[in-house]
Amino acid sequence: MQQWYQNLTKAQKILLYTASVVLCFAGGIGFVPLVFLLYLNFGAPKYKK
């Protein structure tokens, strides 16, 4: 999953975060993906190839 996240372009990451935030306001179902994306961005260790 970390590999997938690292291969995303900046535009794709912005789209994922925007969709998660919009879903948070539209019933709270975007909270889980948002937390997961934040973990991949800030919490997961960065491995070099």
C-alpha cells in the first residue's frame, strides 16, 4: 500500500484528500479513508528503494 501511495502524482493525492474531506461532510464516511491517507503521508516510515 505504501508503494501505491508513493507512486501517486501530486494531482492524484489532492483529488484523494479532497474526495475524503467532502465525504466527511456528507455523512462522515470519508473519515476512515482520510485517516488512512494521513497515516500513509505522515505516519508511515519512508523506505528508500
